[in-house]
Amino acid sequence: MFKILKTLLLVSAMLVTTTSYAAITPNPTAPTVAAKSYILQDFASGRVLAELNSEQRLPPASITKLMTAYVVSHELAAGNITLTDEVLISEKAWRMVGSRSFIEVNTKVPVEVLLRGMIIQSGNDAAVALAEHIAGSEETFAQMMNQYAQQLGMVNTNYRNSTGLPDEDHYTTAKDIAILSAATIRDFPVHYKWYAEKEFTYNNITQHNRNKLLWRDTSVDGLKTGHTQEAGYCLAASAKRSDMRLISVVLGTRSENARAQETQKLFNYGFRFFETHDLYDAQDKIADVKVWKGADRLVNLGLEQSLAVTVPRGRYKELVATTNIQQPVIAPIALGTQLGEVEIRLGDELIAKQSLVALQAVNEGSWWRRLLDALLLLIWG
């Protein structure tokens, strides 16, 4: 994992708590996209490759169901519900307008059927039935949705319902949808496979997935469409070619074909002009540093999270890594203590940086070691 570690400099403390990414100017420029708002982002590195009004609050329509499904997946993972649970369908769920899975009032439907119907068919009735089963009411479920949005860092999002039907206080942004899309793929890969299914049959009615790119581009494997008069035609999509995955969100296009075409533009641009590389795995040793007053003389430093970078094609070998490490490092040191950072640069441009943390704990040394090191520190400053 030391492919690009050309330079290692030990300099004074520069500490960060999370991975951060500098803006990169793509060359050539991104295509013109006919949407109110859009974003194109690499999944592994988080690098934004193109965007327009990505933090503008807009109605998300049925893309809302990404969060509904995300909450359901968490409830499944926690053991609070199971895929085979039988959900009693309320009159409210049965009466939902818009896209439907055609579930019948007072019948019992398994959670898995409702979840797939919501993801593939965009069933508003299925979304409400799931919300009521988990939280008792759709209103309480929306509070859960907002809690998860806050945890994910979706700072410009507020949910009022599980479906995405219009409400003036129900909004999100292209950037926040990209965050949620990445979390869906990363946290629940088993459930994510349902987003690639092209059709689903329930109650002898077969409906097709509204994501046209599933038919047009074999690299596309999700996520979710949305449409209301207020929102226009929207699409959150992900595609993987070779080892590179991109996430695209377009909001407020003029038609079903337009949201697919504009998304395809972004994918073609991103895959053609950029490449993504994994640099370091979590817990890999990147450097070590002398420990004063410790039982051990050195502590190994690495990353809490894997680090990947996205760069213009053909420029990977120009990357340079630099470590900036706090001095002096004095025991005791707890596992995971932040002791510096690693920076990745492309020329003069900062591409990424992430905290360096202690990969093992270091206890205090003997009284003799502490005394000797205290004297040396006093002498050497």
C-alpha cells in the first residue's frame, strides 16, 4: 500500500478528525446538464467531479423512498423486524395516491414484498405500510428518517412523509441524496441488489422499474427515480465500470427520457476522464514515531478508514503523499489517538487528507524511563 509514498516528512502538528477533499478542476469541463440541480461523485473517494446547485433545497419526490428503505434496512439489521413479518395493511396505506403496489386493505403482506414493491415499483402504499409497521404512524416514522439524515450529515434535508408526496416542508438536495445513495450501497449491499431489478409482480400485476438506464447501460445497478409536478423528473443512479463506481443525482429535468439522458452524460464524462485508486487500507501502517516516557519506544500510525483518491486519467503516478506528525509524542497513548495526518497532493493541489492515529496503545514506561526522557526533553526542547 505504499505505491505513491514518495515523500515522508516529519513536521509539527496538523490534526484533522475526518477525511476531507479539496475541489478539483476537471479537464475537460463537464457537459451541460439540463437539470435544476445535479451532482456527480465518486463512491470510494467521495470526490465531486461535477455539480450545479447541489446544495439547493428541492422537493425530491419518490427519491424520498431511498431514506424509507434505509430506515427499514436498519430496523432489519437491528432485529426489530424481519423480512417475513406479516404487515397488516391499513386503510390509509391502501388509499395512497400516485404510484402503487396494489396492496389490499386489511390483508397481510410480508415486509420483503413491501420493501421490493417500494423500491422497484415505487409503491406509495407499500411505503406507508412499512412506516406504520415500524413506527406506528407515518408521522413518527418521518422523525426517524430525519434522525438518520442528521447522522449521515444530510444538513439540508427534512422529511415529512415516507413517500415523497408534496409538502412545502419536505425537501432535500442533490448533495444529500448522493450521501444517502452512498450509504445505501455501503451499509446494505444485500438489499441494494433490489434496486437493479427491472420488474416486480404482486397481486398478479407486473410493473417495471422506472429507471430506464437499467436497460440502456449495463453498468447501472440502481438507485431510484422520482416525479411530481413540483419536483420535475428526478433520478439518483449509480454505475460501476471495472473497479470504479460513480453516483449521479439529477433533480428537476423535463421528462423521463431527459433524466436518463442527463444522467448518462454525467456517467460517460466521469468514467472517461477520471480514475479512482485505493491508496491505504484502514489499520495499515503508514509511519511510526518515537514515543517519549513510554513502555514502547515507537508507535505505529495508520488510518481509521480506507483512503481512496480520484484523479484525472493518466496522472496517478504524479501523486505525492506527505505525513505531518505531532511532536513530541508522550505516553500514555490510547489506541486510536490522533497524532497527525497524511496529505495527498497532485502538483500543488491538495487532493485528500486524513488523520493518522495510533494503531496500538502505549503505556507509561518505568520511573527511570520517564525521568530520563523528561531530562532529555528539557535539554532538547
